[in-house]
Amino acid sequence: MIEWQEERVIETNIENVWELFLDENIKRIMPKVEEHTLIEKNEEQPGAKHQQTYREGKRLETYIVDTLAYENKDDEKYKKVSFIIGKAFEITVSYHLIKLDESRTKFIYEGTNKGVNFIGRAMLKFANKKGSRDVVEQFMDRVEQEAVQQGIKT
């Protein structure tokens, strides 16, 4: 199993960051997601389900994303989702935003990637840990960059 928890302060308002995690903006922070369609409930509640299609090179993978937790307060925002990709990996991630002041937001990104079958567990055992860390850092960089740009537009 691979686990991570990273945090950083983003120099913009909490709403500018949170807006990126809405369905309509998800492709801005997850450019490999080609389709993200709500199929059950509403995006702002636990139990919501989305069908998501992700491109890795020439391969497309479609799976269901379950929203496990959703909280949207003025000074704190939280979303936790889980999905199984490739019938081999169960990925659970959470995005936690805390308002530090009107122009600074703490972003905490944590998650796990665990094998759900023998192949998945074996692949994770031999996975490049540095590569996994790089993916997390790149995601956080993209969120920060898009959030700051969003703040400039508003």
C-alpha cells in the first residue's frame, strides 16, 4: 500500500481553491480526466457517485468515483472520494482546505493506494516510491497554480 499526506499554504482565498474541486472545474486540476459525469445524488453530498474516464497514454479507463465525505463551511472544506481503477487498485483521497485568513488557505492532500488483488498488490510492492511522490507533488502544484490564477480572475 502507498500512503501520503502533504500540505501547503496557497496564497489565495479558500473559495478560489475549493472551486477547483467542483465537477465543472475538475479537468483543470486533473487534466487526464476526460469525462466526469454525476450519476447519483448531487455533487455536494456524501454518497454522490460519478462516472469518470481517465486517459493514460492511449489507454482509457472508466470507473465509478464514490464521494465518502463532503463538508463545505465558510472556514473549512473537505471532500473524500474513493474508486477502484483497473480492477487492481483501490484509491482513496481527501482534499482538506482550512481558511487561514482572507488570502491564505492551507491545503492538505492525503490518500492511499492499495492493491485489491494479487496483481495490484504485487505492482504496488515494486512501485517506484519516488514516482508516486512526484505525482502527489505535481497535483498539489497544479492545484496551487490554478487556484492562484482563479484568484487573479475574480
